[in-house]
Amino acid sequence: MRNKTVFTRWFFIISSIFIISLILWNTYQFFTQLKENERNKMEIWAAAQEEFQQVSTNENWNSKLILKILQSNTTTPMILFTHREGTYTSNNIDPEFVKDIEKREDLIQQYVSEYKPIDIVYNGEVLQTIYYGNSPIINKIKYYPATLIVIILLFFLAVFFFYQTSKSAEQNKLWAGMAKETAHQIGTPLSSLVGWAEILKTENVNPEYISEIEKDISRLKTITERFSKIGSVPTLQKVDLVAETKSSYDYLKSRTSKMIEFHLTIPNESIEVQLNPQLYSWTIENLVKNGIDAMRGQGSISVEIMATHKKALVHISDTGKGLAKKDFKKIFVPGFTTKKRGWGLGLSLSKRIIEDYHNGKIQVLKSVKNEGTTIEIALPLT
């Protein structure tokens, strides 16, 4: 099936290139033929002008054909230079344009680059020289290949964008399906853990142990709920950012090695924003755990919350190995990781949660090699 898809794709690409090449070649041939016809037409006009010079001295001359030919040029722009008088006359060109010496010389140079001038000779003497250029229709056609190429490039870009979007949508559906299935699979043993916790309450077990078990079970329920909501549009509610951040901070602090120092700086007043608590908690966990991994299990994690005029800011800092400036944006790309283990999905998921679902912004605020990194979350105030 995959080989068939690859064959179809390449067949489409090669066929498109062949058709495009054929169109461009035919256009070039048509353009060349038009220019040749233009040259032949002007040579006939020059021959008629030469004949006119010969018979015009005869008082009894009468040639309707010569006059018809001389009057037939209504499209091709031309400048006729008479050598004896040193005068210039024009046809299908604004006379005022020809009177300007500089503009006239520029125009003659342009015509010479397009067609070889035609000399009108009488008795071995060059009486006149015809400088002529492309007719309006040729000027329009000569841009046709470039226009066609631009249209074709836009077409290929549209196809590529559609293909990438479709592929991304399929991947999103796959991840969403896997997440929902994971949530379903976790649900069964989780229900059993709840039952066992209730049984332990009836036994002679230290209540503190049961309390900690219940906290972990509650956390597992939250994780299960997160996975079950992947692929769905999250519901936002007005909550206190300080309280939500502190809740996640306290849980992570209690479940992290004592070799990690935690510091929390929060304002005394509440900061209200539109949040999905489960997804926001997930983001905080991802950022803190990434910081802990960067410190290799030893160092300091700082969480600071503040509010500006329009935004609430959350700064999460670590004292890890830091990032190179070129990686400031790469760390949010799915699959990118600086760790030996991991899928590189945590930060990309955090970016999606903050920017796509909460209309916020997440970025590396600063990072110094071997000193640490600070990541900033910015959320609009309600």
C-alpha cells in the first residue's frame, strides 16, 4: 500500500513537470514565431518604403498596394531615422516621447536589443533606418511564461500545504486516539486502587500513609482526565492563577528529591485568568520536570508569579546546563530533545496548551550555559 502511494505521488509530480515543460516549450515556440512574423512584417514595410522612395520622383506614380502596406502598421512601434535630414519620425509612439533626445536614444537602444534595425537603401545609399520593437501583444505574451511558473509554484505550494495539513491532522487523530485509549486502560486499575485505599482505611494503617496514597490516586485521576480530553476543545474557567500554580508547585515539591531546592515567589493578591486547571497543571509539571532533568537531579527550581497591566506572567527557572540561543525556539518543536531519553513532546505540548487553548505565550526568557534557564508563560488577564 505504501509503495503504491509513493508511486502515485511520484507519477503525479513527474506528470506535472512534463506538462509544465510542454506548456513552456509551446509558449516559447509561439513567442518565437510571433517575433519572426513581426520581423517579416517590418521587412515588407521597409521594402514598400524603399519602393516608395524610388517611385515618388515620378509624378505619374500610382500604387495603392505600396500605400496600403505603409498604412497597415498600426501596432508595431517604430522610429524612422532619415540620414540626409537627420530627422526622426515615429509610428505608434507618442511624438512628444520621441522629441525628448534622452528618452528617444534609450528607446532606440531598447529596440536594437529586441530586433536588428532595417536599412532602406537606394542607389547604394542608406536613406533611412528603421528601429522597431515588440508590439503590445508580444510584450504581454513575453511575461506569460513567468506568470505561468508563478501560478504553478503557487499550485504546488497549495498542494504541499494541503498534504502537510492532512498529514498533521492524521497524526493528531492518532495521538488523540492513543491518549484516550491510555486513559481508558488506566481507568480500570485506578478504580481498583480506590477500592484498596478504602479497604486500608478499615485496617490498622497509619492515616498519613493513606492520605498520601489518596493524593497520588487523585493525581492519577487528574492525569487520566487530561488524557481523555486530548483532541477535544478544553473548557476554560475564571480561576486564581496564584492558587492553581501553588497547588501544582506543592504537589511537585512533595514528590521531588530533597536534593532539589524549591523557591516560590507569589503576590499577596489573587490574579484571575481564564484557565483549564488540568491542562495548566500539566504545563507546570512539564516545565518543572524539564528543569529538574536539566539539573540532573540536583539544583534549584524557582517559580515566580507577577502581573503587568494586561498580562499575568509565570517564570519558571532552573540552575541546569542552560540552552544555546539557537535552541530557544527548537525546544518547542515536537520531537526535539536534548536528553538521551524522551520523546521531545512535553514542551511542544505545553506550547500548544498555552498558545492554542489559552491564547497566551510561552518562550525561553533567558538562558546561560551552565547557569540555568528561565521560561516565561504569559496569559491574558480577565
